[in-house]
Amino acid sequence: MPEVYATVPQPVINERVSFTATAYFRDGDSEQAPTTAKYRIDCLTTGTTVVDWTSLTPAVSIAISVKSADNRIIGGNKTEKKQITVSSDPGETTETRSVKTWKVKNIRGFEN
């Protein structure tokens, strides 16, 4: 049963910046690809689902593109807290999840 570990490159970014999050899958000391994997992105500040559950191609390491639209300011706040959740073997008794958060700074350069 692989455990999943998600990473994001920076804890704070400007609005509308894209980046790549990475999910790593391990079983103990060795890499192990899950049978299936999914991710989602939510805005914790506004309670909005930004990207609903989306399937990933299983591998020991998966790059997840977080688009600039995913990092838009939704509620006109100074900052908004976003979260990516990555699931290994979702829906199975061996499912594991990892979450990572980051803050998006409103630079007042875009419409909500």
C-alpha cells in the first residue's frame, strides 16, 4: 500500500501564477506506484472547489500542473488559502491522502 506525499514549490505566491505540484508514492523505503491516483484543489478561505477530483496517470512520482486560473482570487480577499489533496488508490481500503496548502496574494491586477 503506497503512501502519498504531496509537495508545492512555495508557501506563498501571487495570484494567477501557475506552478507544478508533485506527488510521490512510497511503500516504506521503496518507491511504489499506486493502482489509481486522483487530486483536487480547494479554496479553504471561500469554501470553493477550484478543481474537482481529477484522475492522474499512476507512477511513483507525478507532476501536477496547477494552472494560473486555479490560483485566482475568488472572494476579493487580501490572501486566500488554497489546498491540493492527492489520493492514492481512492475508494479502496488501502487509500491514503496527502494535503498541502499555500497562500495566494491578491495583487489587484485581475478581475475576480
